Amino acid sequence: MTNCLPKGIAMAWMALLFVSCGNQTTTDSNDTPKTKKELLSYVNPLMGTDSDFSLSNGNTYPAIATPWGMNFWTPMTSKMGDGWTYKYDEKTIRGIKQTHQPSPWINDYAAFSLMAVTGELKYKEEERASHFSHKAETVRPDYYSVYLADYDVVAEVTPTERAAHFRFTFPETDQAFILLDGFFKGSMVKVLPEERKIIGYCRNNSGGVPENFHNYFVAEFDKDFEITHTWGDDWSLHENTTESKGEHVGAIIGFKTKRGEAVHVKVASSFIGPEQAQLNLDREIGSKTFKETRDEATKAWEKELGRIEVSTDNIDHLRTFYSCLYRVLLFPRKFYEYDSNDQIVHYSPYNGQVLPGYMFTDNGFWDTFRAVFPFFNMMYPELNSNIMEGLVNTYKESGWLPEWASPGHRDCMIGSNSAPIIADAHLSGIEGFDKEVLLDAIIKNATVPDGRPVNSVGRAGLDYYNELGYVPYDVGIHENAARTLEYAYADFTIAQMAKSLGQDDLADTYYQKSLNYKKLFDPSTKLMRGKNKDGSFQSPFNPLKWGDAFTEGNSLHYTWSVFHDVQGLIGLMGGDEEFTGMLDGVFNMPPEYDDSYYGFTIHEIREMQIMNMGNYAHGNQPIQHMIYLYNYAGQPWKSQQKVREVLTKLYTPAPDGYCGDEDNGQTSAWYVFSSLGFYPVAPATNQYVIGAPLFDEATLHLQNGNTFNVVAASNGEGQPFIQNATLNGKSFDQTWLSTEMVQNGGTLQFNMGSEPNESWATAEDSKPYSLSNSKE
């Protein structure tokens, strides 16, 4: 995902285009694994931070947080408001900020920061920045420490869900200061010396908030204040004052320190009010020591990371796996709090009211419907039940389902991807939410064209889609072909949910609509192509043109977006050989592209170009399932080889460790699933498609108390091919697993080899689900 604007590429190259040219563990009574080695030691939160606007190696920042926490914390190397808040190659730190940013393209909201300085008072953002080194920096999900060299101060922070515990260790000085920066777009600070507190609020945001939006904060210190200053707008210093309010204000407290003296600051915030912020602080930290706070954060991460244990002699694979798993466990964030009666309440980012019940935010469903939410259904059904309940609340409070929430509706990306997320949760057996309400909500998306709060919510071009079966190319709706393909898949998931709820007529209607993908298939090129309102294909057509009719990709990438009916697509292309030849062609051609739609080379294009995998663009989401499609056409060994190549070539546990935007856990979830040996190509079909397991053994500790094991004998470098397999001791000769098989527990064993076994799982009944060959 780039900057949420229309995008594109072009270059006619038709002729060349399609030439087929571990840790040992024990388990306690509640099934929480006890690991002999701390799994957090494998996680590198700096993975993906070596990024900028022109090239994404992840576009991440080090999130110091608990899983799905309401607030994250991160060191800030870049200027206030820069979406790339932490760039690995920058050399100074301006502060450690509370952040809620899900993506640099969406940017941050409700941010404020703390910073320590010594000597001459420097409080302006540029002036206060201190040099630091990664060699004197410790970065873990549960803990961050950095040496601020210009001030001889060590700054540390450890998180809770809604609070954080700071420790600043000072030199001997008569001039030690801690600054609280309330950031721009409206802030207030009030120093309470007699209580050793700073309270206030910040209002910065990038959209998606009601008029009364505030983030209220409280910071408690364990040392008396000898100096209290504030600053006002334009960095105007107000000496010996205790309160300031304006566009951008902050607070300064000062004191004398001895060498090695540690000053602790306990900080919490609330979207509800100042009293709730204090309640969050008292409940989550209270009188705890820094070590006690950190121990709880460590325990929270170890519990979640330990739900999947993997075994391998390759330490980098362990580091990459657990670093990716950490990313999957960050979003969507909890946007709810516990009131004084321990009841769950939330500030609604849709109507500005404080209401009962769950709320989650910071998620782009265009990215995460593919693998993140299927992962939650597999490993975290209770969490996903709460998320679904939050979607019910979103619908009640705004009248629409979210597609990109941060914190409220944002105009970003395309599709109707709340439908597969909801349908997949229901079909996976997730309970505890109002399914009828959510079915009504996804039907509204598919039938009501007016009143959408932003263009990404509901369905842009809905009237055309429902009348013609596609969104036309020539009616001024950007990315029309991509929208059509995603709407068709969403219609399939609506049908699946309706059928399971006994609404057969509704299901039949949407099964038929899900075949709309066929309207964009061009037999002359065997590709998806924009179509004009009069039924003619757009011309001239360039399959290498990014954007235009497609979203962050070209026809080569989006042609495969028929998740629910790959067999139907195979039929359109002329059969298995033609289909696999088209797949091969994407990998075998040069990485040619046309960026004329954008007017410059967007980062997604560059990431494809430099990976030496032809026109395969794993760094962005639309094509990430494509490798698995060989399974549908009788050549599963090609999926096995290419999955292994991507796992070992395009991911590393380093600052440049991703091959494109990480995006709310999706690119990480691809790695987590794929390294286990399977992937949810088509959510809402209750199947995973087989790839090639990376690890010698993996154990999934499921929430229902069962364990599912994947064992790969003779695995390792150069051994990506499945020779044969068994499931619970019985021969297993198919390229898919049902979700039920996994939830029932057991052992899936593969025997791996260096040469493909072209007879394994190639029969017709070995292929995964497609609507066209469904027996139902």
C-alpha cells in the first residue's frame, strides 16, 4: 500500500510476456507453552525500518507495545508529522513518542513524546535531538533502551496496553530536564508540581476523527520538580509557568541529579477523558517497579509468541519467523478501555460518543483480509470474536463497515473486503457477535450506493457494477478492474455466509454475482482488462501498465484475483497447461514496467524490479497468493519451489528485511503461514492450500486446547519438494487442508526432497476448492 491515491504502470511486451520460457518445550495445564529459550530474543522490531518514500523494505517502525495494545511507543528520529518516524539510517533521536500509526501512508494520530536533556536547556525539536548509535540501543517488543550521547542519559521504556513506564538515568548535573511535547494540531499541558505530574491532551490526527477528538494523558514522576516551564506556539518559552494551551505546546520540568540517578515516569492516556487516563495508569502500572512492568510485558509476549513453536538449525529463519509473528500480533489495536466498574467502553471515532463494548482500529482490510484475519481465526478465535463485535459497533455508530479505519473511516484503497473478513470469521465457527447485523451490513455495502462517508467505504461504482456486472473503465472511476474483481470475490463470501445461515435465495444471487470476474477476461490476451461502459475492452491495452484499471499493480498481478474460482479462471485460459504457462510467464519475463499513470516510479514498482523474480511483485498484496495457484492446475511442485524461494530470499530479520510494505501484519502473515507449509488462498472456503514447510517441525497450540504439528523430514536448504505426506499416520495426497483438520489437532508429516515428485497430489480430487467444481 502506497499513499492511498490512484496508481499505475504501462509497457506493451505481449510476445515475451507469456513464454513459459527448535526449542524443546513443555506445556502447563492451561496449554500455555513454557519455553526453555526466551522467544522474544529472536524478535527484531527493527526489521523493515530501513525504508523511505522511494523504497520500502517494510515501512515499519519499532513498536514497543504489548500485543494489540491501545498505545505503542517508538523512538522518533524524524521530524514531527513525518510518517517515517524512525529511519534506520538516521543518527539522532528527538524523543520517544506514543504512537498509533498503522502505516506511513496513513500517518499518526494522538501522538506526544518524552525526551531527556542535560546542560543548557534545549527543547525545540531540532535542537534537542541527540546523537545515538544502534550499538548502544536495545530494541525489543517489551523494552527499548537508548543512550542519548549528547546528554549522557540512558532512556528506557517498557509498555502496557494503555500505559508505559519510562526510566531516565542521568549524569551528575544541576541541569537535568524532561520534556513532554504535546505536538501540533492542538495540545494542552498542565504541570502539577505538588503531585509530581504533568497532565494534558493532544489532538493531532491525519483524518478520521470527530470534532471532539482528544487523547488525554497523565505523566507521574518519582522526583520533585525544581523547575517548571512550558512552551507555547512558535516554540515560545514561558519560564516558571505551569500551563499552556495552543496549536503546539509542551512542558519542561527540571532538577538536579547525581550520576547514575534514575528518574521514573509512569505515563498513560485515554481517548475518553483525563479521569480515565489516570484510571488506566493506576490499573496497569500503579505502584509497580520498572522491572515489574517490564516482566508483565515480557510475559504477555512470551505467551503469544509461544503459541507457535518452530524448530530449525537456521537461526536467521527463527529470527525472521518470530519477527514476522510479532508484526502479526500488533494490529488491529484495541481502541477500548475499562471504566471504574471494569466495564468495557470506548470513545467512538465515528460519532464522538463514549459507548459500551469493544472497538478496534488501525487496519486496512484490503491488506489483511488475505492472511491476517484467517490467522486470527486459526489461532485467536476469541480475539476475532471481539473484533467482530467491534465491527458491529462500528456499523451501529457510523452506518457503515470500515475498510480502512485509523481511527475512524479513512479514504484509502479499494474493495469491499469487510465481507470476506466477516464471512470467514462466521464460517470458521467464531461465535459471540451478531451475525445477522453484520450480514445486513455487508449486504448494504453491496446494494446501497449513496451516503458513503468516504470513497473507500461501501462500493465505489456500485450502480454500474450491479447493472453491468463490472465497473466501467471510461466513467471516471479509478482502478475499476481491480474493484470489479474484488467485489466479485466479496460477493462469493456473502453467498457463503448467507448459505450457512439458511438464506439460500440470497446465496444463489451472490454466487451468480461472484462470476462477474468473467466479464473482464480478455480471451485474446488471456488477461483481465478494463472494460468500457459499452462493453468494449479499453484500448490500447498494456499488461505492464501499473495503476489505471488496477490498484498498485498491473494486469499480470490482478488477473489472478479470482480467489474463489481458480478452476473457472483455468477454464477461461484454456486449461491447465495454458494456465501454468501464464503463471510461468510472470516469473520468466524481465521486470519491465510502465509507470506513466503515476508520472514517477512508485516504490512498489521499484521493489518488484530489484528482486530478480520477473514481474512477480511479492512486495505488495494483490499477487501474494499467486504462487499457490499451481496447485489448482496439477503442478504443485512449482508452488513448493517458489514458496521456498520467497521465504528464503525476500525475507530476512534485518532492517531491510521485507521486500515491500509490511502493512498491518499482512506481508508478515504470508511468511508465518507459508513457513508452516500452507496458506489461506481463499478465505471463506475453510481451506488452506499447501506450499512447502520451512521448518523441521512446527507446533500450533490452538485455543481449543488441541495441538497441530507440521513435521518435515529431510528438510533444509535445497530440499523444497514434497515427496509424500501423511496426516495422523494416514496417506495424505491433496494440496489443501481444511480449517477443521487443523482445529482437530494432529500431525501432518511431509517427506521432503531435492527433486520434485510430479505424481504427488496431482489428481483432480487433490485440488483445492473452486466454485466451478464445487460439488455442493
